[in-house]
Amino acid sequence: MKLSRALFTAAICVPATATAGGLLLPGVGAQSTARAGAATVAAEDGEALSLNPAGMAKAKGTTITIGFAAIDYSLTFQRNGVYDTNDMEAESYEGQRYPTVENQSKPEIGIGSYLPVPAIAIVSDLGGAVKGLHVGAGLYTTNAYPDRNMNNVNGKPYFVPTDEGGYDFPAFGDPPPPTRYDIIEQSAVIIAPAIGVAYRINDKLDIGGRFQLGFAHLKSTVAVWGGLANYDEVIRKDGIFSLDAKGTTYGWGLGTNFRPTPNIEIGAHYNAQMDVQAKGDAISANGPGVDLSGQPVVVLPVDDSAARCAPGGTPQKLKGCVELALPMSASIGGRYKFLGADGTEKGDIELDIEWQHWGAQRAGQFRVVVDAKVTPESLPDQGIDLKDNIVEHGLQDTYGIRVGGSWRFPQGANTIIARGGVGYETAAAKKNWERVDLDGAARTMLAVGGSYKLPRVSIDAGFGVILEGTRTDSRMCNPALNAGMQEGCGPGGSVQPLDERGGPDPINPLVVPTSQAENPINQGTFSSHYLMFMIGASTWF
């Protein structure tokens, strides 16, 4: 009853090899992020392994790059409307305006609310053993902030952590978070070791490729409708569900750089779609009002012979799995280099345009399976198997444009390099589909940074801000007011077909997706922004 929602909400928060749009933020490491991600052409050495592997062909000797971006995501959401009245037990907050809920994440490996995102790589020309050939290897995670903690109302926690790793209900009386059907708490990370090769065909053309194998760890807690319907969103009729899952993925990319003149360089990069599969254990808890035909219920695992995710589920730890995809993307950039009289680079400016295919079916929809059934306590041999859910996020393709550059200031044998950039990306969420579990907003990024480059070492630093402003979903649709007539949000109160709805609904795993009741959960006002601090270092020999 409180089941499959957590699986897909955790899954969407996996960073991957891409540079912007949706969850993913521009840049990798300290240097490209300080250019607002405008580095499809400029990237070289370790950062090129992710941004455009052809850029590795510019490296001389062996270069080791270590860097990270510390990212903070500020998000608030106030849902439209008021808490509904309910037919179970009068609550003091009925009829009150929904409060503002704030993301209060503090990542386990973070510094307060800041999440450090690493980029570590080595690139080498192998001492010239094969003329024009360069190889690289690295361990990195693309800039992103998947963590959420919306388990609060007016700054106070609501759901109570348990020793087993899940959450339980508190003493009822306080208003529950209106974001609970979207997300209560989540964290996710994918570490993607990568190898790459680049080859300089001639002095004008480089090509390169990359392959990576990713390891994902996803955690998520959400609420779902505990019965066949809970239009008035009574917290006692909810279930909560916590998932801890691990999975794998793989991806690859191709890139090229072309230099028609000494001052002009053109680059392009393609990332293939990355399919993610994850399996894990789930812990569930029911509110005291959850029932089937008036009887209290329990959630039990299916027989191992019928398990599709994994055998060995228990009532304490069910088994679940999720499939999704992170989108293919492509970028193209043009770079102009300012050269001195001796041909050395004094500075550069680059314009990049990027596309990400978030509108692909697998990227916008997630398939969730839970090996469990819901059954009355008095009839444990009977029950309803949980239905597969195809969860729609209403995503669309994103387009981005970025301008960035650098300038060098010689300091004797050393050099100070100043960097900066600005970029804009369109919204990943269609109108009225924005949610708190995935950043689907349009955004503008401003970034600055610099390096102090010595003969064998470079120290890099930077700062960035991503502005998303305040957005309001102005729909006022509340089918709870007409639940007895099963009215919806369409013209004249009609129930809209699943594929025509204007926003997400609470998930109910007891019904097939096409029969899901309509009850929008994301109507309201969003406000968000990011802060980013970057630091890194490189050495070469």
C-alpha cells in the first residue's frame, strides 16, 4: 500500500555523464564549472574525459587532475489550497493554508548542506609510444544535487526515523508535510569510473571516445495512498515506504575537435542514453486507518517463485526494483583563441549549444516493480499483488546556451588565469509538471574563477550561482471535494486520461496506472537556487 512510489523517486536523482538540463548541472571539476560549463572545446586533460574526450589529445606528457564542486540547493514549495477535512477524525489543522516546506538536506558526506562532487582523472600521451594517441581514466560524478529532505513543517521533523532504516508515523495531531506524496527524504549518487582514448589525426582534427561503468546507490522515503483512494489525503490512511537500492549502469560518448585556423576551434560531443537498473530492500509502515473493505491489512512478500526483482523478501524487508534512463545529449561549441605574437594563447571565448533528450519515454517514465502483495491481516493467504507502475514525470527535451572564457596574466615563470561564464537552460518539466523530487526548472548560471599556474602545478578555484526564481502552478483542482462523484481536473470536472493529465498524482500500487485516481499534488509555488564553490589542482610531467 505504501510501496512503489519510493522506488522511482529515488531513481530519478542519479547524476550521470551529462552537463546540464533537468537534474544535471553545467561543468565537471573546477575549471569548466567556473566557465558555466562552456568547455566543449576548451576542455583538456582530465575534465575532457567527461566533457569531450577528443580534448585529451591536447595534453602533453601525463596530467593528473583532482577537483570538486561543493553544491548547495535551496528549494521551498508552498502547495496551493488548504488541508482537507476528513471523515475519520477531526484535526486541528483542517482548513488551514498549506505551509511552506523547505529542503533541509544535510548529505552524509557533505559539509552542512553542501554536497561535494568529485572529479579525478589522469591523461597521458604514453610518452609518444604511438604518435597522436592519448589515453585517460578517471572517477567522477557530474555536478548535481539529488538530496532532498522535505520531512518538515515549519522547520520541525514530522516522520520519525526507525532503527531499521525506515520511518514511522509520529503522534498524530501536527499537520503532515504537503510534499509527502512527492518526496519525504532521498539521496542518490552514481560513481562512474571511465576510460577514454583520443587520437590526433593531424594538426587540425582530433577525435576521442569514452566508456564508463557506473555504480548507483539510491535511498528514498515517500508516502503513498494506503487504500484504493485517499482523496482527502488523511495521514492516517497513508503508508510510508523507504528504499535502499543499489544498481549499475554504463554509458559511452564520442567527441571531436576541429581547428580550421590557429585562432578558431570547433568541437562536438555526443553522450549515449544511460540505462539504470537498481534493486534493493524496502521498509514499509501503514497508518492506523489503512484497510481493505474495513479490515486492517499487512504487506507481505510474494513467493520466491513469483519474485521478479529478487528472492528472499520478508515482511520487514521487501524486494523491489526500478528501471529508468538518463537521456542522450549532444553539444556543439565554437571557440576563438586570442594569440600572442609568438603564437601562445592569451585568452579565449567559447559559445556552446546543448540538447538533452529528457523527452524520451525511458527518460521521462520509470518502471517500478515490488515483489509484494497487500492482504487483510485475518486472511494472509489472500491478497492483491502490487501492480507495476509506469511513473510519468512530464519531462521534455532541454536546450542550453553557454558563453565562457578565460584570460591569462603572466607573472614571470607563473601565470594567473581568470575565468568566467554565463549560461541558460530551458525547463525539463512541462508546464504544471514541476515537482520537488526533481529539479525541472529553467535556469540561469553565472560563474567566475581562476587558476594560479606554476611550472608543474596549477591551483584552481571558482564560484557559481544558478538562479531559478519563483514559479507558480496556478491550477486550482481538488477532486477531494467531489470524491464521491469521481470528478477530476478536466473540462467540466471530467477525469483526464493518464497520458493527458496536467500533473502528477499520488501513486496507488493497488491499481494499474491507467486506473489511477486523479489528485494533483504539485500545485503551488516553487522557489529555488544553487550555490557552488569549486576547488581543484593539476600536475603534469
